[in-house]
Amino acid sequence: MKPDRLTLQKRYDRLAPFFDVLTAMMEGLSFKTWRQRLWQQVDKDAYHILEVGVGTGKNFAYYPGYAQITAIDFSAEMLKHAQQKRDKLSTKVELYPMDVESLCFADNSFDVVVASFVFCSVPHPLKGLKELYRVCKPGGQVILLEHVISSNPALAWLMQRLNTLVRFLFGANINRDTVKHIQSCPFTTVHVDVRSRGLVKLIEARK
């Protein structure tokens, strides 16, 4: 049984004070490098950028200084920590409480939409991806950094068995096939970074 939105909110609210500590090892080992690669792919002439699932603000250090950036999250406690980090770093970003499955933005609002390690926890990922498509401008980018289920059958079997426990502890699923999900949306192109061959995928889609 999938957790509902309220259950997930409470789970991430509970994790928020400890989230940076809990994820520090993975950030240091690889996630920081992947975040840099994600933001390097953003079109240099992009001005309006949306980050969904901003969390505690782990991407703030990589924001392009020339852009107008809006960021959302559905966890009030995560946003509270992001606000504190924004003020400390003097990051220029507008933060809003919002659910990726129901974005309160007009169609074709943003040049680029970015998400990092978000769709592992979205209850209805295809619905959320369709919202990203909707708010992205024609010709614009949707760039995702996601951990996905392994292509190795034995490891995939293990990940399926452990998914319920991991979801309970951290709120995230480890058995998602986000590449397949985004390929089912009406993007004109979907490109997966060839360097992301393992459990982490860097995906760029064009509307």
C-alpha cells in the first residue's frame, strides 16, 4: 500500500532536522558531483527556473546567479530549513509550499524545471512528471537527478524486497523506474547522461 500525501508530509517533517546529517555521506561520496553536473546542463539563456522538491536547499550552492528561481516543497519543516539556509547563504530564491502533483503555476511558465532525488518519493510519479511538462515552456528543459531500480536482476530483486523498509525510514522508494516514466510523457527528446550507468540517473528532457 502506498503512503498518502499526508503520511509522506509527516515523514519528511520528522526527518527535516536530521536530513542533512543522514545524507551527508552520500552527498560527499557522489551526490554533490551529480548536482554540479545537473546544474551545468541548464541552458545558459534560461531565466525562469523552477526547482521542485527543494528539501533543505542542497542545490542552493549551484544556482546560476543570473536566473530568477522559484523553489517548492510539500514539507513545511523542510521549507523551514531551506529558508534558514537561504538567508545564511543570501541565495536569491522564492520558496513556496506546494505539491509537485498539483503545481499552482500557469502552463508554459518556466524555461527550466529541475528536480533532484524527488520522484523516488512522489506517490504518483507520472502525474508529477506531467505537471513538470505542463509548466515547462515549449523548447524548455526538464532535468532530473534520480536514484532508480537496478538493471541487475538480482540487485533489483533485493531492492524490491527492501523498499518498504527504506520508504518507512526515509520516505523514499528505491524501486522506481523514472527513466521509463519520463519516456512515457510527451517530451520531444529524453536523454540519459552516459556517465550515470548505475543507480543514479541524470535525465534531460525537452518539451
